[in-house]
Amino acid sequence: MKKTFAALPTMAVVVSMFAASVFAASPTAGTKPISVKGGGYSVDDIVIIEDEDLEGVDGEKATDLGFSAKELQKEVDKIDSSIDAKDLEVFYTFGAYLKSDYTGSGHEATVDLGDDVTIRVSCDSESTDAVLVFHYVDDEWEIVGKADSTSSVKFTVDSLSPFAVAKASAESSAQTGDYAGTYIIMVAAALVAAGAVFAIRAKKATR
């Protein structure tokens, strides 16, 4: 009997872990944008479905979205002319919907907002990145915005449908840690050499 009761805490932990995984896998109602301006809309009217990728473009190059490298470079130059637009790669996708319209099933239908609306959503990047926001409308992608901080992007649209965010990084300087291995080897070699010198001197001193 005691063994049975002793097993109860373990069973409870297992059940709670299973329940947590089930809830984590369940569809969520989405998140609110950071801010919404224009068209009489507020953050309570729009829902953001993070990582929704209805067009299957996550990980694709921006040039694969129907843009020429020259066209993209023109936009990238406004951010950092040292960055090559050919390196722009989609790293974040999301769906934006009117909360009253979203059914939770995921759909591509373009929703007309009736006016220009500026929306900010959470999206992490580095300060040295060139970040562009793309909007899928009328069967093609268009550039609608860019990063306005290292933790958000801002774009202006008059309709809602799939979105994708692409970025490219400047390579003008080595990232922290790139040469850490080399430095460690150099320091280790210097310490070994110094140790050898001291060992030789110590040996001579004892003779």
C-alpha cells in the first residue's frame, strides 16, 4: 500500500507534463499587435497569428518572392548600403486578421480594411540587420515596411493577409567569438612556452 501511495507523486508529475504538452500544441487565439493606427482600428480589432506560413516562404530568399535583386537593393540601401540584398532571407512569417473575421482555421482571403492602417508587431533582430516586411496580396508579394527597433517591425497596409519578414546582416566585422578558438590556442601556446622557460631556469638554479 505504501509503495502505491509513493508512486502517486510521480504519476501526478507525468500527467501534468502530458497535459502541458497537449495545451502547448493546441491552437491559440493569437496575439495582439503592439500598436495600430488609422482606419478607426485599435489593437483589440486585429489578431496576429505568429509563425503562420500559408505561402510556405519561411527560409526562402527574398528574391524568390518575385523581386529582383536590384529592386530589393534599392530598399536595403535606405537602411545600410553595405548589405547585399541578395542575402535577404525570410526568418519570420505571420498572419494578420480582423479579430471578428478570424475563425482559427487559417485562411488566405484578403481582408479590405477600407483605409491605410499602420501596424507594429513583435519581431526580434539585430541593430546591424536590414529588415523588410512583405505582404501577400492579389497573388503577389509587396514590400510594406521594415524594422523600427530591434524588437518590432512596422508596416502600413490597406488590407490583411499573409506577411513575411526577411533580414540580411552586415558582414563588415567579425562576430564576437569568431576567433575565440584561435585566441585560446595562442594564449595556451604562450603559457606553455613561458612554463618551459621557467622550468629550464629552475632546473639550472638547482644544479
